[in-house]
Amino acid sequence: MGLFDTFIDEDSTCPNCKAKVSDWQTKDLDNLMERWKKGDFVQYRKLEIITEEERKQKYPDDKFAPLRRTKQFVSNIPLMSYGKIPVDTSCDDCEAWLEAYAIIQGGRFSGIVKIDVDGKDRDLVLIRSEKSAKELREEFEERLSSLQMSCNHEESKWQILPLSEGPFIGKMRVCVRCEKTLETISGFDEHEKYEIDPNDPFFHPVPRRKTETGKKRKGRARQSRMSDHDKTLYGRP
Ligand SMILES: [Zn+2]
Ligand SMILES: [Zn+2]
């Protein structure tokens, strides 16, 4: 069966005779006879079956009640966020075979470009966009902040302060559920054990030097002096 989907661009013209060519077909998607106009969200719409009564009124010659498209999409994620979908058509005026691309930007159909007469079949092009990655991050941050606002922060744990947080040593109490930082304290207790986030890009474990047993003790003494120095610098809770 020759099923396809259609992109409609009223502004596209035939390069051969300059006639208007608005309907462009593609077989690269799911071929459900969907039609997208410029600016439309590129996703299929949910279908509904019309009632027998309505069928008799509007489609008296159809034996089966036709399906009707609703305004609801089957998903709020577009079929493609950024990319080019190969489309083709033939010009009604000069009968030239035309190949082109339907451009998708931000999940919406933005128009037909690169129209060739008797051009070669084109491949589907997916564009990995900086903008889409940025949009995803913004959406994640929005969701996280709404989670943090609705959370009662009932359970929390102490973690060592990520070095990315600032140029001081300390610890922070974070909510187990929403990961919001509830309090931070500069300086930390050597007797306590803290979780260190190994994914903290600013965290670099200091490589241990292989030393002789005698020198090892000396090294430790120096280390403890260093932490005294830190204590005077950053203070204690
Ligand atoms: Zn033409
Ligand atoms: Zn919380």
C-alpha cells in the first residue's frame, strides 16, 4: 500500500516552472497519512472512532465508521527534534519530479528547503543540537527545583562539601530524597567519615607516595600540621 505522511508548505515553489507546490510526501516516518503544516508539532495525533449516527450523517457511503484525528498527540516528545526529513512530490504544472527536505527545528516543521528537479533520493538527517541539550538541562533543573520545593526533607545525610562549591573545606547536610543542600559547615571533624562524591569533577584524590616506614611517620606529622594550618585558615564549626 502506498501510505505516507505529508508536509505542507504554501511558500515552496517548483524550481523548473516557478509554480506553487505545497504538498510534500515522505515515507521515512510511520506512514499514517498525517499532515503537518508549517509550525506544527511533528508527532502523530490520537485517533477516535466516530459514532454510527455521525457516520450516517457525514459519511453515508462509508461502510466502516472512519477514524478521526483528535487534537491530542500520541506523545509529547516529537518524532524528531532537529533534523531533515527527505520529501518528494511532482509539480502539477510542469510534471517535474521534485526532491527536497522538510526541516524540523525544536520538534516543529519549519519549511521545505533544497528543492531539486529530478534529484537523488536523500537520507534522513538527525542534527544533534547544542540547543536541545540546553533545553533538556533546563527542563531537568526545573523539575528538580519543583521536587525540592514540595519535599519536606525528612531524611538527610552529611557529605563532604564538593570542592566545586568553594575554596574551603567543610561538610554539608543533604536531603536523601531531593538532594537539596540543607546546611553547610566549614571545617570538618577528622574522626567522622564522610561520603565523597567520586563524580565531583573538582575532586582529585591525592596520590599516595610510596615511602619507607621511617619516612612515613614523618609524612604523617607533616600532614597533621597541614590540617592545623587549615583549621586556622577556615575555622571550625
Ligand atoms: Zn513545475
Ligand atoms: Zn528534600
